[in-house]
Amino acid sequence: GMDGTYMTIVEASGVPGINAYVEFTSVNAFERVRLLGAYVGTTSHQVMVQVYDWSNSVWRTFDVIETNAFNTTDLQFQNHDFTVYDDTNYIGTAGNLGKVRVRFYHPVSGNATHRLYIDELSLRQ
């Protein structure tokens, strides 16, 4: 936000519209996911924010980003922080030791004119 840099994810026209994750490494513990983002789509489209549950081999949805007014001049990012209470399920072991994956998932067919903007994605203890 303040430094003017952010990541842009372009929605695909197929299904799913967005399926992108960020992998953190060397994580011992975390309690919160810090997320500043903005989604420019339509009211019928949402982007789920998920964390991979290594213990059960499934993605768990913690938040949903709805479309909002956003322009790259004002950088109107929304706060989507959330708490992960049982972090041990979400930190990989063995061959995936210390890995945490946070995914942005748009389950329905996408629109190539839609964008997801991420200003910050971090893990906090």
C-alpha cells in the first residue's frame, strides 16, 4: 500500500477463475494471517482465502473477498486478517516441514477482466 507495490492476479476465463497459492517456508508457529487485498469482479463472484490443512490433506476456507471499488491511484486495500487457532494442522511435516500454504480460490468460471490485488500477505505470531 504505502510503498505502491502490490501483486496482481488476473482471473482466468475457465474454471476455476483463480487457483493460486503462496507458500511460506521454515515456519515453526503462527497465529494470524495478515492480508491486505482487493478484488475487482462482479457481485456474483467471490475469492475464497484458504489455508492448506496438512493433517487432513484439504484446503480450509477462512475468509472470502467480495468485489469492491478499487483503483490503483488510491490503493484501497481491505483488511482480511484472520486467526488460525490450530496452527499445527497448517504447518507441514516430514517432506513438507515448515511449509504453510495460503490459497486464493475462485471456484466458478472467471472473467479475464477481473483482478485480485494483494498488498500484503504474511504470517504473524
